[in-house]
Amino acid sequence: MRTANWKDYELIDTSAGERLERWGNVILIRPDPQIIWNTPKDDPLWRGANARYNRSSTGGGSWQEMKKVPPMWKIQYGELTFQLKTMGFKHTGIFPEQAVNWDFVMKKIQSANRPVKVLNLFGYTGAATLACLKAGASVCHVDASKGMVAWAKENAAASGLSDCPVRWLVDDCVKFVQREHRRGNTYDGIIMDPPSYGRGPNGEVWKLEEQLYSLVELCVPILSEHPLFFLLNSYTTGLSPAVMEYLLGVLIQKKFGGRISSDEIGLPVTRSGLVLPCGSTAIWESR
């Protein structure tokens, strides 16, 4: 289990399908279906939170404010600054457990001692992009949502990284990779964090478990001759870390050598001293 060293984020407690979290000075309660235990909610912050996300029986949900929540506020991870807000479907704009992956890519880029080009697919609000830029890489950030790409640009500005070499693209990730292959463009590192479910160009529904192999396979030709890493992240319960590690083994390690690893990623819970699993990551890296 891999955890990160946060100061502005804290998972305070977990119980009865909910997380009690501190985001800077804002305390939020959010649902989490993995939390199947019903331990006592003794921490007074359970009753003193700023807001709780309540799921609807018909799908989705809404935020219930008990204390005022700023329309947008900032937190930091190291020298990176992120702008947060309470969004639909319980999110705030970053996934704090991913900080371990930000640490990994920064270290890998800084130790390369050469120019590094990174492709961040399904880049969301840009946390991994910012980490790569801060480490000195040039980055191509791709996401299909215009709003998410705009938010990523705002995070870059908040982190003082607006002038770094980055391309912000609103595009379908699969189509973009196919075009990059035709153009002969390559990357030294690829970060891929695809959604569990999605829709194809003609509206067809697809599941990540069924499409992931072809997604990664498409990316292999756009890796450079001496790539540094390929980082694959998933929140899909049907994809274990070992399955993703095997996939990277047959598609990338077979061609480039190097080493592969995988693990659950999680967040330490202050109240219990245990770690809440929050997804899976598989990594191929050069030796």
C-alpha cells in the first residue's frame, strides 16, 4: 500500500459508508462504498463538518452545507497548488491518494538528466501534469472535457507554472493517440488514468476492463526509443493491480525491458491508524 505525505489534506475518520476529510480548513463528509464497517463516529468533526454529500436514491446526489464552504479554495502539496470546489458526484477536483504517483514521476524525470516529454491522457484537473512540469518535463495534457482542461490551466497558474512547456488539448484520448502515431510523435513517459466507463465516438458504451488492453496497445508505438515510464491508474474494481501489471508486462516490458510493479494506493486514516484503499496503480519504468 502506497501513501503520500500530505499536510493540507487529511483523512480523519471513516465509518458507515462515509469519509470524514480535511481539505485545508474545509471539513467534508463524502460517501465511499468501500467503507463497510460501522465504527463509532466519536470525532466531533462528524457533527461539525462544513458540508456532507448525500446520495440520491435516483442516482447522483447533492451537497448539504452545514457551514459556509467557499466557492473555490486552495490547498498545496509540496510546491504544487490546487484549486478546489465541491462538484457534482461528490468530487473536489483532485484525488489526494494520487500524490504518490506525482512523487514517482517527479523523481523519475529529475533523475533522467535529459529533456523529457510526457503525455498525460485523461488528464482531469492537471495534478500529474503540474508534477511533471515542476520536475522539468514538457507535457501534453489531453482530456475530453473543456471545463477540466480550463481548470488544469488555472491550477498551473496557481502553481506558477503557466510559462512551462505544456500543450493543453481538449480531445478524445484514443483519437489523439492515433493521430500522434501517424505524425510520428513520441513521448518518454505516458500517464493514463482512464474512467471506468465511457462512450465511444458513436455513443457506444464501453467498459474499461474490456478496452484497457487496446488503449495501452495504442500507446506503445508513441513511446520513444528510450522511455522512462508508463503509469497506469484505475479505480475500476474489476481490475486488480496484478492484472494491470501483467498487461504492462506483455505490452511494454516485453519490448523495452525495465521493470514493472503494481499496488493498491490508499490514504492513512488518522483515527484508526489504518489505510483506506483508493484504487490501483501499475507502473513500468526503465532501470
